[in-house]
Amino acid sequence: MQKPGVILNPNKPIEDLGSVSHVFDLDATKNIESCAQATEVTVNSLVQLSFANVLSRYSGESKVIYG
């Protein structure tokens, strides 16, 4: 990581950030579960990997840390 940083504005109340949700259809859910099983990871691990990819692309950094 080149520089530590915060993507979100720390002065903005958390209530103003909004939320995003998505419900996958049955076929997409089965595909995600099959991918997790084939790679011997949990669905949660795939979700975390996806989130890390979004953060990486959004921030322009090849390595991201979140927690």
C-alpha cells in the first residue's frame, strides 16, 4: 500500500452513507456456491475477495486492507 487513506469522509455521519443490497436469483446463487466448492473456499471468502477487488479498483491501489 503506497499510502494509508480513508475512502469515506470521516466527517460524514454514517447514517448519510446509505446502503446497497442485492438478491441473487437461484441460478446465480447455485453458481456462486459451485465456485466456492470447486475452489475449496466459503461463499463468504468469495464475497470478501469481490469487495477487495472493488476497493482496489476504486482506490487505484493494487493492494488493499480492510477490516
